[in-house]
Amino acid sequence: MREEMSALEKNKTWEVVEKSKEKNIVDCKWIFTLKYKADGFLERHKAGLVAKWYTQTYGVDYQETYAPVAKMNTVRILLSLDVHYNW
């Protein structure tokens, strides 16, 4: 949890603002998962802080949406396909 919170703060994922009377507070929760190596042994514990999106109303609680970012491996694969197959 400390690693996740440090990463969120480092990336400036959010900013603290005064609570508006017209807006709802969006709750969040921790999601815990276990990551395993290919041989089945435990690699590490992961923690993620996620918003309870079902408590949000577009235009009231938020204006922007999150856009996922592609992993570098995915980009490399797509680029290699382009070179080999000349789409």
C-alpha cells in the first residue's frame, strides 16, 4: 500500500481541493492481488487504490475520463508487425 500511495503522489494522480456542496465525494477502496512467477511461486503482493466509479455522475462529479496507457511490450509487438508485414 505504501508503494502504491508513493507512486500516486509522485505521478500527481490527484490534487486536494475544497469540497463543493454541489458535488459528491467519490469513495475509493483497496484491491489486493497476488502475482506469481511462471513456475507458480509467489512473486509479490500488489495493492491498488481504485475509485468506486458507481458513485460518480458524469458532468457532476467529474469532467475527464481515464485513458489507459499501452505497455511498452505491446508497442514493440505492433511495431514489429508493421515492419514484417508492411500493412
